[in-house]
Amino acid sequence: MTAILGGLIIGFSVSLMLLYNGKITGVSGFLGGLLKKETMRDPVRIFFILGLFSGGLALRFFYSEAFLLPNEEAPIDYVIAGLLVGFGTRLGNGCTSGHGVCGISRLSRRSIVSTLTFIAFGVLSYFLYKTFRGGL
């Protein structure tokens, strides 16, 4: 039930962003825009990123178990995974939130191909990781 509620909230939020601001909600695009001089003072971008961080802080406060690392995984694995996700985001010209949620709902062919590529490489990465780091 919580997954359905979360999906509805995400869908409603990105729809409002597109309808009222004309902006596609992609986390990498919003964050990248804060690093560019011409868009770094955009209040929508600033509040969006602040909302992500404050949501994370609230989760940390109310459900700190969500931040525990599983015992079998080394912290360096998370660093490497994060770097690979960042590389894929730059290579795919967007992230899963932009392509997967917003692009597919607009029937963007580029976003559909990107999302399928993200999923395929995620499965491949998991398979390779489990093969070389400790079996399936």
C-alpha cells in the first residue's frame, strides 16, 4: 500500500511541476542546474534540492534503520556504485527519475530507451557484482 501511495505522490508532484512550471522533474537536471551560473539562483531548483535533503533528514530522524548498511557489503562498494550511477546519468543525459518517471509518461522514445538501458545495465552490474564478490 505504501508503494502505491508513494507512486501516486511522485506522479502527482511531477505532473504539477510540468503543468505549473513547465519543467521536467529530473534530479540530475535540477542538481546540475545549481552548478551552472545562469540557473544556479532558480528558486524552484533550490527548493527542490532542499526538499530532497530535508526529506532525507526527516527519514534519518524518524526511521534511522533505513541508513544501516548490510553487513556483507563493504562501504567502498557503495562509493563505486554511486560513481557508476553518476557516470551513467551523465552518459544517458539524465537520471531514472527524469527518464523513467517523466519521460516515459510523455512517451519519449529517448527516455524509454534510456530507462531500458538503465535497467539492463543494473541487472548486468548486479550479476557481475554477485559473481565476482560472493556468489548469487
